[in-house]
Amino acid sequence: MTDHTQLAATIADQGGVVMLIGAPDTGKSTLAREILRQSIAKGKVAALVDADVAQSTVGPPGCVGLKWLRTSDDLTEISKADALRFVGSTNPSRLVLQMVLATAALVEQARATADLVLIDTTGAVSGVVGQTLKYHKVETCHPELVVGLQRGAELEPIIGMLQRFFSVDVTTADVHPELIPLSPDVRSEARVQQLKLALSDPLEAWRIRPTVFAPTLPTGLDLDRLAGMVVGVQDGVGACLGLGVLDYTDGVLRVLTNHGEGMQGLRLGSMRVDLSTFETKPVNLRELMFGLAL
């Protein structure tokens, strides 16, 4: 079994762009923190690109987040994103393009300054979705090293694929023996708390026009169908300022958000949130807009 502390030290020394892959509960985020801690201790500038949209470490669920880490204080406040890209779902199965583009944009932003850019990824590692996500993330982010954490041989198909199609170095390590898996209930509650933080009161209500959305709303859409939809509040130059929730009351469409200043447009997500419980439900945008199933 590979010593995780030594592995982290080696990665911190080498720097560059490093991608972590592994199924849920394999310790990617724990290893990431150790790598970042050692990088900071060596006086290096590190950047974490958190692309795990379901169990976010940086920023809210449904977004890819970037965090700059220069001091131990930055590690303590790792949840506060320095930059965001909106994906709009905690399930990447139908949003592969959005996931890949969001991750690549933040890696490119970080690469220009950081000694180490660490990419934490979702636990999707099997089947078409898992392999497609990892393939295109390597293709667009150009990591020098991919580190896979696994309990058995579950990553072998992805590892074989990456080695076949790319020149990237790939190393694997066993899951740390002291790692305690999280139950689905604990994971769900963590997402609820992260969304609650991202959409905390007092939310301001901003009146908006139906023309501010991407994708564009179809003519004649019943705007009441948008109530509760999660949106990304965009700044006009591609970045996401934070999350918002749509409200349609008394014939007026509004977005409830803490990020109205600088808002230039809204990106529709693929989930609806209940602001009383902060629980979410997936939404098929095509069905929402046109009454069609995929």
C-alpha cells in the first residue's frame, strides 16, 4: 500500500497540474488536504479546483470551485471559493459538457499562477459517464499526473483508457485503512448544509426579465414552472458570482440571491430547491421548457 503522507509529499514537491480520481469514499478530499498542507508548508502557491459537484469542498454544490491556498488560514477557510463556474446539478450524468468546461476554465485560470493545481473530481468512475468525464477532463485540463485511489481494481478500465490515449503519468494508491465511509444520509445532510449556507438569509429579491437566461426561455413558457429553480448568477465575463433561486409571485419573476450586485445574466440549473428544507430535486430542462422527455 502506498503511504499517503509520502505520496502527498512527492506531489507537493513536484507541483504542476494533478488530478485525483476515485469512487465515493476513497479519500480523495482527505488526500487533497494533505497535499495542500504540505505544499503550503513548503512555501508554494497552491490552487484547488473542486469539481466534485455533489460533495463540494470549495463553494456550493452544483458548482466547480477554485480556492487559492498560500497560508494555513486559507486551508482553514477552504470552503470559501475564490472563483466559481456553474454546472447546475449535483449529478453529472447529463451535464458532462458543463462539468468538463467548468473544470477546464478554472484549471486554466489557476495554472498561470499556482505552483500546484490540484483537481478533485466526482466519484463517477464507472460506465460511460464516469469514463467520459475522466477522459475529457484529462483531454482539456492536461494534468501531468493522475492519482487514482481504489479498493480493488475498479479504476483499471479508466486507467487503461487514459494510458492508451494520453501521455499523462498515472499512479494508484490503496484507500487509507483508517478511512470511515460516509452514509448516504450523512452525504445528503452535508449537501443540505452547503446549500443552506450558499442561500442563507437575508436573500434579496431582484425583479428580472425572461430574456436574461441561458438557455433562452421559449416563447409562451408558463413562468410559474420556474419557481424554485436553482440558477447561477453570472457576471457577464463567464464567471459565476453564486447561486440564486427563482420565484414567481403575483405575475412577477424574481431571483432570490445574495449576489445581485454585478449580476448580468442567469444560467438555469437542472435542479429545484425547497428553501424551507434546502433539499433538491432533479429537473429535466427540456421537459420543463417544452414538455418533452429525453
